[in-house]
Amino acid sequence: MDTVLASAISAVVVGILALIGNMYASKKSSERTEALVVYRIGQLETKVDKHNQVIVRTFKLEEGQAVICEQIKVINHRIEDLEKG
């Protein structure tokens, strides 16, 4: 009976230690995963910011180009008027 009880107790102790070890490893793995996710989100935010800056600059360039095209049209009309007159 004593050996059965000792075996049962040792099995329970081993099970508890295994559970504690498993919980610790799971927590550490979760922390590393969380740190990686936070890092990757930071990198993506940086890329999105750069992309948005390019979009804003492109919009300003296109806006400037439209103004220049309109100015060229006006200049061409003036030249035509001068050539006719």
C-alpha cells in the first residue's frame, strides 16, 4: 500500500511540475509573440506613413501640373490673339 501511495504522490508531483513548466513556457512564448507583433505593427505603421507622404506629394505635384497646364493654355491663347491682331 505504501508503494502505491508513494507512486501516486510522485505521479501527482510530477504532473504538477510538468503543468507549471508548461504554463511558464507558454507564458514566455506568448510574451515573445506579443513583442514580435508589436514590432511588426510598428514597422507597418512606418511603411504606411511613408506611403501616405508619397501620396500627398503626388497629389501636390498633380495639382501643380494642372495649374501649369492651365497657364500654358492661357499663354497659347494670348499668343494666338497677338498673331491675329
